[in-house]
Amino acid sequence: MESGLHNVNIERAVLSSIIFEPTVFEDVASRLKPKDFYLPFHRYLFEAMEELEREELPIDEEFLKKRLSQKKRFDEEAFFEVITTAPLANISAYVDEIKEKAVKRELVQLTTSIKEIVIEQDLPSVEALDRIQKELYDISMDAVSREFRESPEIVKSTLVHIKEMKEKGNTGLVGLDTGFRELNKLTAGFANGDLIIVAARPAMGKTAFCLNIAQKVLDSNKGVAIFSLEMPAEQLLLRMLSAKTSIPLQQLRVGDLDDDQWKRLSVAADEMSGKKLFVDDEGLINIHQVRSKLRKLKARHPEISLAIIDYLQLMSSATNKERHLEVSEISRGLKLLAREMDMPIIALSQLNRSLESRNDKRPMLSDLRESGAIEQDADMILFVYRDDVYKMREEKEKEKRAKAEGKEYKSSFSEKPEEDAEIIIGKNRNGPIGVAHLVFQKKFTRFVDKDKNIEIIYESADIDAKEGKIEIPPL
């Protein structure tokens, strides 16, 4: 009754041990599920034990026999074999053995499922991959079980953390440096394992803000992975180069650069080609694909310290669920992934349009689309807000209405090259909420500290840049 995929004798012994000493049931039930047992009767018996435990009834021969008989699942011979099997002294190792064989059976079943999905159901390859990855993901999550961490290990880990903080000096940073002084002060940096939601209405600059943070991480010689569901990698890099070189984004887009700008771009491009920046701009992606790709990337490049997803509402869960359930699965999956990868994950998110009907248009947590699940899973929620965006829209609306009425309207509002910006911390699980005040330099798609005026100057004496051309760094 034993093979590489099951051991009926061990199953009987574990079930017998529970009947002999019911106090061990809770420990067993925390690690095993009915489906982990190979014999159908053993599954039914374990289910009956779960029901009796929930109803606070004795887990003994009489109550088990009665419950199974009520459901027409009682097998006298199989039950006799269980109760006549000697109970185990060390049940834990045998529980692990049952779980190990159950996982192997599920993997074997997955091979059959793959054949059915690919050949019999004749699904498109992308959909087939999604289904298969989800099934494998479910198996892997079910197989993982972590026990309590004990005091000596926790104390040692905490002392190592305190030592690391001392070596950093008085920066107040515990996690990843965002590059913004006020934001660092409020958040102490982005901690490993944290899910950070950056949310805003369109045109507020949430992508630019996250790319500025990514640039800071890259400049610290750490790696960044970006899943761009909305724009290709080249557009992201154009924004990063504009912020890095102080060359207006529009000029970069059309290549309208003077000799000095070509030189600065050449140096910046050469520097960026040596950074550990990875962009997935496939566009259509789900939580299981993100998990799979990021795990592979992190295995090849352990220096990856930050992942950015732009943006959450464009992701799918690879299941045909209602949208709020999909978002719940995605946000929970991202939080678990951040913990697994031991690094912060930033997910951009859209806000509901309804906030624009308020007088004060500063975002709040209830403005998040499908806010319940996102608010619950996120460790930190940041809102990007620029008041001038709304002021400019209001002036354009006034001008449009005046023109429609045949009137002349002269606006007192003038668009500025630099605008005040607020990063509103709506949720901070491990610190205070508040507002970090920044300045947004529109031409360069760059946020900077309010008292910091950035203008990048490159030494050009050793730059080999030809007129109107740029040397492409070797890949």
C-alpha cells in the first residue's frame, strides 16, 4: 500500500493517532487538508473530524461512525483498519510525509491537466499558459507552511537590523531611499516586503514620480524591474533620460538637440546602459505571470531591489471573476509577492472620477478604485496631487464657456514650468501619515524636493560626440 505518491499505512497511523489523542488534531489540521489523503475514506474521515471539532463534539469512534453513517460514507472494514493501527509517538514527521506525497500527486495531476488544456480544450496558448501557471501557483502556495519563528532567531535578526541602522548614521532611513527628503522622513524609506500603492488621477505625474524613485535606486547600483502595461520601454526611458539630463522631454522625442545636449545625452545613455534596469512592456499580464517572471529575474539578478507595476487596474487575475474579486486577488497576490521577494513593490493605481466633483480635490482612501481590497493589502498608499492641474482645467473651461457665449475671457492663470506638488500619505502601516511637499518640473518630467533646484551638468572634455549624432552604447 505504499508508492512514491502515497502511503496508506501512514495515513491510517495519523488518523488513528488523532482518535487515540484528539488534542493533536489542531496541529494536524493546520498542515493537512482532506484532499491531502490518498484513500477516499480517509478524506471522508478527516472531514468528519473537522466537522466534529467545529461543533465542539468529541472526536471518537462513536461520533465519527455516526457522522459518516449519516452521510452514507461509512466503510466498516476501512474504519476497522484505522482504529486497529498503532498510534504514532512522533506524528509530525508523518504529517509532513503525507503532505509531501499529496503535493507530488497534484503535480502529476497537473501534467494530465496540461494535456487537457492544450489539446482537448484547444485554448489559445496565452490563455493556456495563464491557466497552467495559476494551477502551479495554487499548488506551490498550498505546499508552503511556515512555523513560528522562535525567540533566539528573532532577537538575532533584530540586533542585525539595529546594527545596520547604526551604520547608516542619522538618515532616518530603514528601507529603500526614495530620493525625496520629506518623503523619506515620513516613511523612513520603502521597507522590504511592503506593497506601496501610488495613486492619482490622470496627468498628475504618478508614472514620472515612480520613475524618479527608480532612478534613485539605479543610481545606488541596485536593480529595478518595471512591468509597464501602458507604454513601451522606450517611452519610459525617454522620461528617465529627460529627468537625468535636464533636456526637455519634447526635444528628446523629436531629436531636436544642440551639440551640448547630444553630449549630455551620450553620457547619460552610456551610464544607463550599465544599470540593472529591466522592463517588461508586454502589456497583457496577470498576477501569476508577474510572479513567475519576477521570481526568475530575481534568481538571475539578486541585486533587484524594487519592482514597479504601471498600473494595477490594467492587470488581470487570469480567472473569470467579478472585477472586485479580481482586484482583491491581484492586490493580495502582490503583497504576498513582495514578502516572498523580500523587497518593496510599487503598484500604480487610478482614482475614481467622482473626486473631481468636490471642491477640495485632494484624494482620500475612498477614492481608490475597488478601494476595499487595495486599502486592506497595501502597507503604504501615496497620492500624487498637483493643484495647478485643476486650476488650468478650470480656466480652460471658463474660456470655452465664454467663447460659446460670444464673450471674451482673459485668464489670470499662467501655466508655470514648475508646479507645487504634494505626495499625500493616506496610509502608512508602520509610520505617520502626512504630506511631502515637492516641486514638479514639467519639461523634464521630474519631481524634486521643494528647496532643491536640479540642473545636471556633465563634464564633456572626454566625450566623443559628433555633430547631430549620438554614440549608441554597446549592449
